[in-house]
Amino acid sequence: MDLERVKEILTSEEEIAVHFHGVPVWIESVDQTSSMAIITARGSHEEKQLVSIDGLEE
């Protein structure tokens, strides 16, 4: 996924399905400089991961 699409998803009022390696996730935030995002698995808002946005898919 590219940076512009990640930013669109973050600001969208609609719920947009996003997956990281096949796992449904929420995007918590994105660092535009490093193209890294903080995500959590849907249904488990406890463990956050820092991942490359290249691994995110709609």
C-alpha cells in the first residue's frame, strides 16, 4: 500500500478493511518519514506492531 492511501484510510469516516500478511488489522498511525505504520490486529487492541506500509493490503 502506498503512503497516500494509508493517510486516506486514517482520515476516512468509513471502516476500510486492511490486512497485514492476511490478518485483519487497524492502522493506528503512520510515520510519513519512514513509511512505517503502527497497527493492531482487529479484535485485539492490546499488542501494537510497527510495520512497513508495503505489507498492508486492502
